[in-house]
Amino acid sequence: MNRYDYVRPDTIADAIKALSNPEARALAGGTNLVDLMKSDVARPAVVVDINRLPLKAIEVSEDSLRVGALVSNSDLAWHPDVQARWPLLSSAILAGASPQLRNAATTGGNLLQRTRCYYFYDPSTACNKRAPGSGCSAIGGVNRIHAILGASSDCIAVHPSDMCVALAALDATVEVDGPQGQRELAFTDFHRLPDNEPERDNNLQQGDLITAVTVPAPQFGKHFTYLKLRDRLSYAFALVSVAAGLQIENGTIKDARIALGGVAHKPWRDT
């Protein structure tokens, strides 16, 4: 692990200012960033601890669910309103990681986690996501966990999140604050396909901070499933997963949502 400076802002404005440094990285639960730093994959010059920011609220209304970026995965998954009205989201979160990790991992951090590609985590190998222009070792290597949809000749890595697959199916919105002000991104536009810039996982700009995720009023509370195929029954990333929801009225399917995980560079919305 490299040496780095540590800052702990008290306000969103101060956090944005600190994160405007291209060598800075935000620290929330640390379940991914610390791993990357230990593996020498991430080498930030500045670690910006955002845990003092007022982003830990879960707000429920008739029209939506609003989740602060620092809400833990456990608090979100076990929230009674989420389990009752957005059970697809709850079940997807509980399919991921372990209880200990879910207690630490945050909503915003879940969106930003990096791929689990073997070669990305091995600094001795070529990886365009880690070292742009170096090549993609996975294309001619061990690639059973890699993309079958939306890949490019530069990268076939997949996004590892379970929660994000459900959020893609549920038409979530990501709230962002940054040097250019506040804005919202449709969840399906937040993550990127690799194209010729696989080092860019998402459409955040330098200094941007995720502040919340909003999910509209549920249409799929009764008819849903989250299925996950993995190498073992617990604490394993998806080889393939699916979040599916049906809106059924009088025995007729009025709407259907399907999103896929483990098969593309981003959560793959299929309907």
C-alpha cells in the first residue's frame, strides 16, 4: 500500500473540493477501495473520508424511496418499508457479500465498486481498465467470468454488484453533486460500456459525489425474483444473475422488467 494523505470533510462542499484532485479517492465503507489499495491496484495520493457527511437517511414516500449514499447495505436491505414495497431491491442486496461486509458497505460505494476480473487485480498483467493502453489479458486468458454482452476489443470485464442489477430493473435515479452543481442520472445511464475507455466505469466527472439514489414507487412488489448463479452458495460474485419483476392486473401482465448481472460491463437492462 502506498503512502497517502487523509482528509475528513464535514460538508459536501468541502468533500467536492477535496475530490476535485485527480489523485483523490472517496472512502466510505472501504470494502472495495481498501482491497484495491492493498493489492496495489489503487494508489490514491489523497483518501477523502466522507463518513461525516449528512448522507445516511432513508426517506420513504408514496411516490418514491430515497436512499442516502452513506446508508449501509444492511440498513437498506432490512428496512421494513424496503422489504414490503421494494422486495426485489432487498433480495438482491442480501444475495451479495456477507453480513459483515453488508454492515460496512454503502449505497454509493456499491455503485462505484470495481470489476473483480482476475487480471485487473494483478498489477503484473496487462489490463486496459487498470493501465489504459496496456492490453486485455482476459481476452486470450481465463475468461469464464467475463462479459458476453456489450464488451469491446479493449475490455471484457463485468460489473460485480447485485444491488445495481435490481436498481437497473427498478428505474432508479442517481443524485450527484459536484463542481458543476447538482444533477440526476438515470441509473441505466450511470454506468458505461467499455468502448475504447474501459478505465471509466461510470459517467461521473472529476469531483463528483453521489449523494443519493432514488427509486420510484413500486409496481412489482408481489411478482418479483432475484436469481444468482455462483460458484458457491454464499459470499461469491455472480457468474450470471437476473432481477425480474412483473406488474400483473386481473391476471394480465401489464409491465415487465428484466435486468442481468455478471454478463456485461454494466448492469444490463433487458426490458
